[in-house]
Amino acid sequence: MLYYLFHYLDTTFDFPGAGVFKYVSFRAMATLILSLFISTIIGRRLINKLQLMQIGEIVRDLGLEGQMSKKGTPTMGGVIIIISILIPCLLLGRLGNIYMILMLITTAWLGLIGFLDDYIKVFKKDKEGLHGRFKIVGQVGLGIIVAAVMYLSPNITIRENVEIIKEGDILRIEHKKENIKLTQTTIPFVKNNNLDYSDLVPFVKESAKQNAGWILFALVTIFIVIAVSNGANLTDGLDGLATGSSAIIGVTLGILAYVSGHVEFASYLNIMYIPGCEELTIFISAFIGATVGFLWYNAFPAQVFMGDTGSLTLGGIIAVFAIVIHKELLIPILCGVFVVENLSVVLQVAFFKMTKRKTGVGKRIFKMTPLHHHFQKRGYSGVEAVIQRPVTPVPESKIVVRFWIIGIILAVITLVTLKLR
């Protein structure tokens, strides 16, 4: 809204200073500050409101160090994050930009699913919350929407990067002049780092290859949305773990969006140029400000939990953002913490069922999953697991900081992949 107001003042009245709003860098910084301000100011008020309404976390005793002290801590704090993202974007973003529209839809869509889950848990006193099948349906629906918009919208295009080679050496990188619609994505550690999904279906007739590529892309989109949003949800088990990890990922995605939407940086890094995606820098600035501001209250010892309202939304935003900037294949590296948390649960369940079927007694790989709880649980206390170390519980704050450090390392590796090939 403010973007259009100041654009009007600049073009119509040549209003002094109004022209700065056309610069993405200025609006990104303003969005970051505004989002941070909203999350910290609204955060305190909302926490007080949640306490008055007695909307507290229901905690089951799982034998984890310091677990029962969290009982009664206000939950559903993800509302703070959502508000802190939406308001700055609506004020400072270009609302006609298709990428901005997609991200706002993602935020509202998964925010609503997470809110319904928390509402059922807190107000209906049903600890299971929203049934898993409804969550999956919602996530699949979002994946279909994202894939369909990227296929149908004429405003979502790319320009391929082309190497100009002379005498066996790369002279320079150029981008093709025309905007095209292709199911291309960036793959890490490969010299010619553009992969077209249509190349993965060689058995399809040449005339139908492009459509088959889009179908494959839609399936990948759905899988990524489900995996990353659930990964963030599983990671949200310790004070500040999911919030801090998401902020680190957000900074990295912001850098990737900025260089992808700037033709000179895209040429230097030899990556595809995505016209219009620079506006995503505004959205991700709001995302970073919201998560950092929420971390003010969510850091150990947490004064509020985000609940599924926040965790599903954060994971969904990260997934869709990576998809629309054609960097979804970097997610296993960038979101390594989420991936490992997901895998720990899958492996634990699969191993338990396999050993129970073979021996009649189910065994575990970890003392407890998701993985961060493995380090919290005391070893040799009646828990039979393949991996028993550490014997003594690791303090929660130390686990969180170590996971953050791992997240930072993975973020750096993700950025390095743009040149290391």
C-alpha cells in the first residue's frame, strides 16, 4: 500500500524522498525493521492475552530433562509470526507481483491449517489436534496451487544462462533475451547446473515431454511442501530451535532470491535470471524480522511457543520460497536440520517395526525422536537403543545452539554451491 502511495507521489508530484520506495534494498530494510518491531511489540501483548485466556501448552511426561517446567507456557504464538509477516508485506510490497501473491497465499493457507490444529488441541482438549489426513490434504492442496500458478501464470518466467566459450575457456556468461517458461531448477555441485524436469522423463514422446516435465514438477512441489513443513513442525520441540533455524534459512533464501532477480549477479554466479523475483526479498525480510522478533520471547526459557500455527507456516514458506526461485534441490543441504529430524522419526519407526516383526520385540535406533530429544534423554534408563550416547542429558540451550551452528554451516555450504562446481 505504501509502495503504491509513494510511487504515486513520486511520479505525479515529484515528492521529495518518495522515489526511494522504488529501490528493493530500501524497502527490504524497512520491511525487516517494521517486522521486527511488530513481532516484539505485538508479541508481548499477545503473550499476556494468551496467559489471561489460559491457553497453555499441554505437556506429557516423557522423562526429558526440564520438560515439565514447560507446562502451561502460552502456545499458538505463531500468530505473532504470521501478523509480523503479513502487515509489512501488505504495506511495503508490490502486491501485483505474482511471487509476492504466492507467498502471501502460502502464509495464510498454512497458518490457517496450523491454527485449526492448535485450536482443537487447546480449546477442544483433543491432544491429537487436527487429524493428520486433513493436514496432508491441506499441504497437497497448497502444492497443487503453487505448481498450477507457476505453470499457468505468464508472469513467472526465467532467462537461461549461457556460457560464451572461446578456445576452450569460458569468456563470459550471458542470459538469453527472451523470457521463457521452463521446468528448470538449479542443482548443486554440477558445472552445467540447470536441470530440466522434462529431461527426467526420456520415455515420453518429444511432443509431450514438456507437459510431462510439469507433472513431475508438480509432484516434486507437493512432496517438498509436505516434507519441509512437517520437518519444521518436528523440529519445533526445544525453545528457539525451529525459530532460530528458520531465521538462518531465511537469510540464505533472501540472498538467493536477490542474486536470482539481479541479472548482473546472476551472470557472475552463472545461474538463471528470474525476472520479478527480486520482490521476494521484501517478503523474506519480513520473514527474518518476524522469526528474530519471535525468538526474543521463544528463546530458552521460552515465554511462548509457536505451536503448529507457526511451525507449519514457517516450513511451508521455506518450501514454497525455494520452489519459486528454482532452488528446491538445494533444500536437502540448506534445510539439513529439518531433513535429519524427519529422517530420525522415519528410521526409528521403520526399525522398530522391522525388529518387532523379526524378533517379537521392537528395538530403537535412538533413545527418542525427533533427534533433538535423543540428546535430552538419559541413557541406560530402561531405553533400549542402538545409539546410547550421550549417557547424561545435554542441557536444552546447548542442544539448540549446536543445531543453530550446524544450520549456519549448512547455509554457508548452500551459498558456496553456487560457485563450487
